[in-house]
Amino acid sequence: MTTENMERPPVKLAYIIDNQVVDVLYTDDRLSSIMLSNPIILDVSEGFYDEKNNPRIQVGATYNPESNTFTNPDIDVPQALGYIEP
């Protein structure tokens, strides 16, 4: 299948750095709402998984910018929301 035949998501977000468009993200309503709400974006790749290969940071965790730490919720938020791992 060629790129021209693939349907693109409905929302297009332009990423602008120093007044120049550096990329365009095609996304859905949910991710576009998150991206347009002025989020803090952190690279949490290093040490993301524990020794049992479970993520250390869960959806619903609280971030403390002063200590640069996360506190996970007492419940499994993705499961409570019906999120299914892809």
C-alpha cells in the first residue's frame, strides 16, 4: 500500500521552533487535546522499566518538578479506564 492511499488522522498539528515549522503531526482528537494544553514533556526513557519489565511511571501519576519524581496512583488507572495494551 502506498502512502497516498492511507487515510490520515483528522487533526494536523504544526510544530514550530524559532518561528519555523519543523514537523507536522497527524493525530486524533485525544492526542491533539493533550498536545495543545501546553504539557510538560520529559524524556523518561532511562530507567522507565523496573527489573520485572514493568513501567515505573503509570498514566495518572503525579509529577513533582521540584524533586523531578513521580508518584503513581493507588489504582491501575489504565485498567480502570479500560485501556488495553497494544
